[in-house]
Amino acid sequence: MKEMFKTGQADNSQYDDQGTAFIWMWSVFCLFHLARRISETGVTDPGILYILATFFSLVAVLKPRLIYPFIISVLLGFSATLDTMPIVSNHTLMRLFLMTGMLLSFLYVFVQQRHVLRITPGDFYASFAPFGKAMLAIMYF
């Protein structure tokens, strides 16, 4: 705890592997989400937001320890989902709430650390995990 006050950031290194795994899995999910959207709706042009979100998700799959492609893909996915409103499914609504939680968690860590380059997957995951677990419980009950 004393170390946190000296550096201004908590040691979330124990969460780095979990954060990296979460980033990888979410990014793979996003790639499948776009493929499903194209196959089910027959959309030949998914839109620039989905294309950019897919690009950054692909980068996050290949480099899951880099948090910035992940956050950019979440932000673009959030914007693309809002662009399709008001037509949404329950699945899309839950995805929107999860992305909101991810963005708020990232913002919280950013405010806490006061420097965007210090944020690690472990920092993000330590902040987001309680919200993600609560959303999972809400979804199943």
C-alpha cells in the first residue's frame, strides 16, 4: 500500500495474465460478432465503424498485452452499436452495457494513474472484473 502512494499506481501485476486473456477473448468475440452480423443480415458494407473496430480487434488478438488497440476497438464497437439503435437484441444490449463498463473502467484507471502510458492489462482488469462479474450474474439470473 505504501508503494502505491509513492508511485501513484497500484501493483496489479497479478492481474496482467487475466487482463491479457480477457483482452484476447473479447477481441476474438468481436471478430465473430462482425462475422455473424454480416452472415445474418447479408450486409455487404458493414460500415466504417465496424471495419475499424474489426481492425483494432484483430490487432488486439495478435498483441493482447497492448491495451490501446483493445480500448480503441471497444470505443469503436460501442459507437457502432449505438449507430444501429434502436434495433437491438438482448445480446447486443448486454454487449453495450459491458462495453460501457469497460470504457468506464479504463477512464477510472486513467484518472487514477494520470498518465495513459502507464495503464497495463492488469490495471484495466482489476478495475473491470467486479463489474464484469456482476453483469454475468445479471445476465444469467
